[in-house]
Amino acid sequence: MAEPKEKKDIICVCTGTTKQKIIQLIENGATDIDKIASATGATTGCASCDVSIIELIDEHANVN
Ligand code: FES
């Protein structure tokens, strides 16, 4: 049974925020966790998605 792609890519289960959504926000300048939290609500529930979001920021933000 294949999971729908959307569901598989959810980073924050509390808010249903997908990996794609978070990457899109990072690429649009939301390069810290507070900006992502205010845009999506991610991390404002159980906060167990914190680490995953920080990793995505590290991977996708162009910090020079
Ligand atoms: S998984 Fe993101 S706040 Fe719970």
C-alpha cells in the first residue's frame, strides 16, 4: 500500500506541514525557526519537529 506523497512528507504532524512547504518558505527567506513557526504553526504543538526543521534550514538556507 503506497502512502500518498503528501502524507509521507509531513514534517510536523501537529499542523500537517509538509517538507515541501517548509523548503519553499526557507527559499523565500524564512531562514529561522520562528519565521517558519509563525507561517505554518509548526513547532507550536508538541515541538518534536524542531530538529527536522532546523536540519532543513541548514540544508536549504544560503547563509553566507
Ligand atoms: S510535530 Fe510539529 S509541533 Fe508537533
